[in-house]
Amino acid sequence: MTTTEQRTRGTAPYEELAAALRGDLITPEQPGYDEARAVYNAMIDKRPAAIARCRDVADVIACVAFGRTNDLEIAVRGGGHNAGGLGVWDDALVVDLSLLRSTTVNPGNHTVRADAGCTWGDVDHATGAFGMATPSGFLASTGVSGLTLGGGIGYLSRRFGLTVDNLLAADVVLADGTFVTATETSHADLFWALRGGGGNFGIVTSFTFRCHDIGDSGTIIGGPVLYDFADTAEVMRWYRELLPSLPEELSGWLGLITIPPAPPFPEALWGRRSCAIVWCYTGSHDTADKVLEPIKTYGSPLLVGLHDMPFSVLQSAFDGLYPAGLQWYWRADFFNEISDAAIDVHCRYGEQLPTGHSTMHTCTRSTAPRAEWPRTQPPSPTVTAAGQGSSWAWIPTRPTPASSRGGRRTTGRTCTRHRPVAPT
């Protein structure tokens, strides 16, 4: 960055933007700045020029116009977890959407509209009252915006596809300040782009999703089954062979974990390393015993924790284990099957999990593509859209030790430069 650019950004007339907003504009000299710039991953330590806490779409439009006029970098922050910390950037104007939290359910049409600052806990609370849900990750504290625009795999994905497969419409503020609603029939090229065609197309301010009836009026059967860590290879091979035979109403992610030292886990298991499968059954409870029988009877589990519960309870069950403010380093890979080599990797690195928060996850989307899932059609055969990828994801996670600098924990790592809205 040149000295001229630094001076321009440092002297932008932010008092003009503050007067134009219904929400608050927070600058470095104001109280609450450090709190406002903090993101989920405490490894990220960025100092934006200002943070606009938007109250409505008009605030977002004002921020985009101000950024264009003053040639500012703009970073967009939604509601949750982005590990790369792309919702904040040095010397940028942060458009913070976290106050936009409304949801509207249309039970007749089986849809839900969610503002861009919502978490999946907000959506699950709204849709659960009608016995419905949409694929939404594995934590209720995850933000709707990031998960959706990143694809989104969760408990319901074997049955209903990725989160982005269930996106019906998106309200977007474009880089020129124009507000549009993108669907399959209106601004179809933008709708395709938001569903996997790339990034930096604008600021999404709300999403409309297709919802699905699940379980018994929204009550599912789910929970963890824990096995001794020494049985990991055998359990993973069984899991690999079992999944294709299971109905798509039943899904489960497999993880190598340290059993949390807290209820509802038995005290005798606290701190023990384990191979865990967290199951979610969303089908008819009349056939649940038959469907779950191979899961309940396999091997010598340390714990079988399957229970009837609202979907929102399972979705939020691990939120307390992964609070904001830890330092995270996440890596992922995609593959079409759990090979013996992949099992060997899990076993080898699972023995080295450094902390109780560290995990290695294997998630499955589906055993085969389903024709009834909506698929985005790229305008060029050389581009592949989100939702058309492989079926498995290996996700080891590792929180790093914290150090202190300027009141924020950091390791000094940097992120890729990000321009969510590129001035033209």
C-alpha cells in the first residue's frame, strides 16, 4: 500500500458516513473498537479503519457508496465463524451485518427468509416451530451467510443436499449500490454465481431457503455413539461399508475427539480419546428401531447417546465446546471414498490431537447424487458450481496456543487479501 493510499484511507470523512447510518460507526479511537473488530478465530488480528454496524439494507447501500467515493477496501462480516477472518481487514471499512437477525417462515410454501447476520440457531428456532429445517452445518452458532455462500454441509445433507442447493433467492447490494433479488428467473447469472461461480459479486443481505419436514413434527433421533480410540480403524471401515446401505434419512459424521469433561458424558469417560459418530435420523419414528438397529448393536461402544430431541438441540449440542475467541488452524481435503490410506491418516494423526478442542472429522454428503436436488447450471462448461463436488470431507481442526499483543491474541499469521466489494 502506498503512502498516498494510507493517507486517503486514514482521512476519509467517516463523520459523513456516521451521519448517514441508522446503525453505529465505530472507529479506532472509540470505546468498543477492539471488541467490534474481534472475529471468531482469535488468530486473526486486523485493525480496520472503521466498522459500520448496519441496521438495515439502506445502511449497507450507504457503506458501499461511501467506499466507492473514497476508494476504500470493504470487508463484509456476517454472523459467524469464518476461520480465515475475511470479515475484517486492515485499513478497511467493515460492513458488519451481525445486527440483521430477522427470520420469516412461510409454512405453506416451506420456505424461510433469513437476514445475513443470522446464525443457524436463529433459523432453526424459527423453522423448528413448524417441524421443518434446511441443511445448516453442525453448529447453531455458525453464520448463515458464510455457510451458504461456501456450500454448506450438515446433518441433513445426505437427504436434502448442501445448504446452497436449497437456496431459492438472495437479496444483494451490488458494487455500484444497486439492490437486486437474485433467483433462478431474475438475475439468473448472479444467482448462479452466488451458488458457486466465484466471489466478490456484492453484499448479500438476506437469503430465502427451501425447508423440509423432518422427523416427528421436527423431533429427530440423534446423538453420539462413542468407541474406544483403539477401535478407530475398525469403526471407520464399518462406517464406510454401512453408509451406502442406510436410508438417506440417517446421516452421521465421524470424528476423533477427546471426550469433554462435562455432563452429559459419564465422568469415567472425561478426557478420554475416542472415535465418535454423531448420528441424526430425520425419518419416521415408526421405522426408527429397524433403521437404528445396526448402529446400536455394532461393536463395543463406550456410550450410546441416541435420544429423541428437537433438531435444534442436536444442532446446538457442540456450541459450548467451540466458543468464539479460540485460535484455530483448519485444513480440509475432499475425496470420494474413505480409503484404507485415509483411515491410516486418521489413526496416525488422531493420536496427536494437541488439545481437547482438536478434532478430525469425516463428513458425508450423499452416497450418490440425487436428481431431485436442484443443481446450478454454469453458463460455461468449463466452470463447476457449488453443490456438485465430491461426497466426503476430511476436516482436522487444531486450536493454537495463544499469545498476547495489544489486548488481542495472535500468532502473527496472515490471511489472503480479500476485496468483497471491488470499487470500479
